[in-house]
Amino acid sequence: MRDFRVERNGNGRDFDIIPSFAGDYAHGYVLNFDLVPVDPGKVSMLLHSSGYYVDGNSNLRVFLGKDGFGSHFPVFQLTNPNKSAQR
């Protein structure tokens, strides 16, 4: 894995992790995505772990439900801008 980014899922409620890969050797790998806190007194949190068969051309979107991610980290909670206007 060369890099990754996190994007809002197309449903508007959840997130996708989108890894990018390099190399020509296709093989099975276990990808673990953890949130690692800056504070050494805090514990890291596993977001996702699963096995994938990938090479440098693989396109992968790893789904993260909002309940497993945004509920633990308020900064990642998504709000509906129209909801605040409703009464």
C-alpha cells in the first residue's frame, strides 16, 4: 500500500477508505486501518481489518459505517445542512 485517503461515501452518511497500491506482484494481504492517537496515554482503535488480493492496479473502496467511526469521533460526524433549517 502506497497511500490512502478517506472520503464521504456516496450515501452521504458513511465513509470509504480508498487505498492506493504500487508494484506488480499480486498477492493476498491483510489490510488493517487503525486510528492512532497522538496522546501516548490513549489506545489506538481498529477501524477495519480484512484480507484482499491486490496489486499496483487494484482499485479498492473499504466501507466504514458511521456507527463504527463517526460515533467515536465527533469531528467526523456528518450533519445534514437542511436539518438545522427544519423545525
